Amino acid sequence: GAVVSQHPSRVICKSGTSVKIECRSLDFQATTMFWYRQFPKQSLMLMATSNEGSKATYEQGVEKDKFLINHASLTLSTLTVTSAHPEDSSFYICSAIRAGLYEQYFGPGTRLTVT
Amino acid sequence: DQQVKQNSPSLSVQEGRISILNCDYTNSMFDYFLWYKKYPAEGPTFLISISSIKDKNEDGRFTVFLNKSAKHLSLHIVPSQPGDSAVYFCAASARAAGNKLTFGGGTRVLVKP
């Protein structure tokens, strides 16, 4: 199978602080990883596409200076929410594509609560 | 502009019967379609996919049908089991656009024992 992990699974932080979320492909190399955000009872919204060794591509309306993405290796991508505000509270999910295939495999998600 | 739509927000079905989930899309550039199952506070789990060159793909209890002319796809689950109760998302991608997925709004399925 294709296993993707995320850490932490749940984080509570104070307004103004930064939070880093890690996404790892455990048993395959992922040339591309994606970051999504899901609000309650809504669908997944793509935030950005992360390619190993290059800058992330952000979707329209997503602030790249607020949501910093680093894809330093073929198995790890990180999302840093900088200067978090309560409206950033959400469920963040990453996914990864195994090289040569098309299916995205998702991590278990990270619940971020900003107080 | 919703490019992928799941018009039924919920579906209730008796155990053992067939569950049929529908999905419509508008972007003719989409050439790969996927179905995911999702439980609350978890990431989506890949179920089945279909390329635009096919009209049917089957994997165990799951079958996906694609009607390109109607820009419509459906997921059939038979027989439905209580463990199938979850939210199902239809997703579409255009491989020429880097495999980004566009998700539908989801259909919540409840399988009654």
C-alpha cells in the first residue's frame, strides 16, 4: 500500500504563533505532494502543490507568505502556518503521488485550532 | 464555479442493497476520475479510479461508470455494508494540469443494518 503520515494529528496554538505540519510518504517516493484544507461539512480545497526541490505552486487566494511549504526530500513536505489567527483553524490534509502513478494518497489530517 | 458536483448530499440504503453515488463535472479537460471515502477527522481513502478512455472499472464491490458525453460518473457499491457508512468524494483531474484534484462536495452514505 501507499502510506502517508502527518504530524501532529492535532495542535492548539495561540494567535500570532507559527505551527509546522509534517507530511511523510512512508513506503514510497513522492515527487509531488499536495496540501488541502477542509472546513466543517465542506469539501477539500487545494491550497498548494509541492514538488520536491522546487518552489510550491499556490492556488488562487492562498497566501504563500502565510502558508510556507517546503518539500526538501522525496518523502517529506512541511506546511508552516505563520502568525496563525483563529480563522486559520481548520483541518489540514496532505496527499502524495507515487512517481509514475496518478492516484493521490492522503495523510490522516491535522486539526489546527488557533485560540 | 463548481467544476465537480455531487448533487446528493446524503444517501441512505439498506444493508445488502446497492448504493449508487453520482457525480457531474463541467471541465472537459478532466481525464482522470477518482472516488474517495472519508471518515470524520481522517484523511480520504482512495477507493477506485477511472481513466477517460474507459467507461467502466470494477474492483470488488466497487464499480465506477463514466459517461463522457454526459460528463457524468457514478460509483456503485454492491452489496452495501454498514462499514461503508462514510462520506464519499468524487474527484477529477487533468493530467496535463499536473494531476491536481478537484473535489465534489461529498455524499454522506448511511448503510442501515
